[in-house]
Amino acid sequence: MKRIMGAAVLAVVLAGCHTTGQKITKLDPGSTREQVVAALGRPDAMRTVGEFEVYTYLARKRTRLSVVHTDYTVILKDGQVVQYGPGLARREGVHSMVIEQPES
């Protein structure tokens, strides 16, 4: 009986876990750095590109045949979100950054 209850609790906990893709929907342009970390946790990578801060979050799913992943990026300027979504950031010109969408 204890094993069944333990398994049931574990199933509920795991079902409640959200992926990075689900969590990132809580952000809006203008969200603060603190709101980003509260919603997504500590980034897997952080870098500064000119006047921008770029946070990268890695979401990985393991299957029997492969590891599927999507990288999510949050770009901040002056401590506020200007862009976010799946893909990796790249500089476009001197004063802008874009997120390149992953290839399907």
C-alpha cells in the first residue's frame, strides 16, 4: 500500500512539472530581469552583447532513440525583456539582436 501511495505522489509531482516552453509564456516584453529568473530559473548561459543581456535556457527531452532539445532565449535591454522565444540570439546590425527560430 505504501508503494502505491508513493508511486501516486511521484506521478502527481512529475505531471506538475512544466517545460521551459510552457514557463516562457509567463513573460511579456517589459518583464524585468527578476521576473525572468522567477519564471524560468537561473539561465544555462548568460552573455552580454553590446547593450543587451542574452539568457539562454536549454530544454531537453530524452526518448529511446534520441535527445530532442529546444533552446530558448530571452534578450534584455536596460534590465527589461525586449524579445524571447525558441531559438538562439544573433546580432543584427550594431544596435539590435534577433532570435533565430530553430529549424524543423
